[in-house]
Amino acid sequence: MDFVNATPHGPIDEAVAASAAAIAADHADAVDREGRIPTEALDSLRSEGLLGLLVPARFGGPEWSMRAVANLCRRLSEGCAATGLIFAMHHSQAAVAIRHAGDSAWHQSLLERMVREQSLVASATTEGATGGSIRTSACFLDRRDDGLLHLDKRGSVISYSMAADIFLVSARRSEDAAAADQQLVAVLRDQLVLEGRYKWNPLGMRGARTDRFDLAARCPVEQVLPGPFSAAMSHTMLPSSHILLGAVWLGIAVAALSRARDFLRQRNRAGMPLNPIANLRLAEGESLVQQFRAMLSANIALYEDGAGGTSSIDRMVSYNALKVGASELVLRITDIALRICGIQGYMEEGEFYLSRHIRDAHSAMVMVNDDRILGSLSTVVLGVPLTRDV
């Protein structure tokens, strides 16, 4: 059974979801202020068994759909975007491990371990020598005669590395392979050494701790995932990442607009004069949220449809358009919320502050740069008819 067509095998209890979201929200300001991993939220997610949601039932998992995971991701992000981001990135990497395990006994046992131990999965697919390009590598898989794989990757940008238990690392298939001839290897925490390259001090999403490292891994060759990285990237990593990150941006937008609505309601209860312009802006923001939800829902349906009747080019265009569109919508909606709340939204604290939401929202356009995505689409869309049916 292909997991992307699955429905939630064991739906989460509402109290569990509410508790996890509340814990994330309670610590969001401290996480942002201190630029630290949201350990309290991650501990809660792990204790409630929420880190193996996509794993099929035959491997001991609850076999959730991507839609169900995206909704929980959005809910977490409403309280703490950094927690939602880690949750999203983890599940996009878990989706790769699940869908591309093939018949490998080692990787199937890894899926069981992901459920049993509630392992947190991180990505190490960028490299300084390639300028951050995911689809090419300078490092290579050095298969030694003793059966061990040696892999040294310099300048890799890795999020939440100090909390991760498993790392999916990309590299060239061999020393003489082309830069785009890549494979993925699942490396366990105790099989690698990370040497930090710079200090983390970003504008937003501070709890994700996306540091740059030199990585040295030593592990058995059997830990290399079957098949090329290009297939895993196109079929699973790119779409699941754009979908789940879209859920993060939606969570930020909804949280910001909710504060703006509460601000107007408080004014009304206090008997202050009505502000028709602010009410209009709230309606505009709600309209944009509905557009956001529809765009995200359509791409989730496209992903869960599996092969379906949609061409690979249409799918690629849609997933990338989701990423760029979500990046723009979250900025527009948070800006509307700020205009409604005015100076109270501009503050760093208080009941209606929006500074964290606005800073986190701006990360959307630079996490996999929108211009790079549009550049890759610029030649593709020349050959895609604009008169396609809906």
C-alpha cells in the first residue's frame, strides 16, 4: 500500500492535538528570544507518538495521510512557527525514507525504529561547493573494502541538527559520478560527526537552528537508499516539503489575522468608534486565507492522488507555484494584520504583538529562494498551455 493514498489509521485525539499546540505556543516567545530548539514542544510530540505519523501500519505506524499531517503542522505553527517548521521538515524527510525504502530490509527496519523510538529525521542535502543546489553534490559515497561507507560533506546547511536522530545525506554515487548522479544515505546520529561553521543568529524562525556544518559519516553500505536521489527528490521530497511548509506559512498567517480580529473585537466591546477601513482589511485578509487554503488543499489532493492523470510537468509546476504563492500570501496576510493592529502589533510584546509572526513569515521566500524556483520554472512554463481545464 502506497502511504500517500492512506487515510489516518488512528486519528489523533483532540486533546492530544490541543495539548501539543498549547505547549508549542507557551514556549514560542522564549524559543524565539533565545534562538534555541523548542525542546518542550518536541518532547511533547515525541511522548504523544506524533513523529511517526506517515509510517504505514505494516511497520507499526499510524499511517496518516499527508492532509492530516499538514493540518497538524498548521495547528502547531499557529502557536510556534519554529516548532511547525521542524515538524514539517521532519515529516517531509520521513516521507522520503518511507516511500523509497523499497525492499531494503535495513530501511524497513529503520521505519519500525522511527515509530518505536520516535526518531527525529533531518536533511543534509546542501553543500557549500554547489552553492546550495540540492540537485548536485561535490562529495561522494566512498565504498570501502571493509563494507563501510565514508562520506565527507563540507558546508552543509542542516536544521535542528542537535535534536535529530537520523540524517538523510545526499552525495554523488561514486567518486567518478557526475554531480547530478546522486544517492541518499540514512545516517544515524552516532555514525556522524558535525563540525559547526558559523553562529546561528537569523531574523526569524530562530528555533529551527539551521546551522552550517562540515559532516563526516561512517556507516555500512546497506544504509544507502535504493534508487537515485533525483527520483526521491521529484516524487516525494519536493512536493511533501512544499506542502508541509505551505501549512507552516498558513499557520503563521492564520495566527496573525486571528490577533487582528481579536483586536477589532476588543475595540468593539470597549465601545470605541467603528473602523470601517480596518473591517474591510480583515475581510480582505480572510479572502486571502481562503485562497491560501484552497491552493494548499489542491496540491495535497494532487500528491495523494499518486500517479493520477496529471502529467509530471503539471505536478512540478503546481508544487513550485504553491511554494512561491504561499511565500507571497503569508507576507500579504501578516501585513494586513499589522495594519489593523497598528502600533500594538508593531510592539515586541503585548496581547496583539506581531513582530515574531512577521519575522517568521519573511523566512518563507528565502528558504529555498523563490527566485531560484521561478528561474527553474521560467523555461518549463514556456511549453505548458495556459488553457488547461480546472
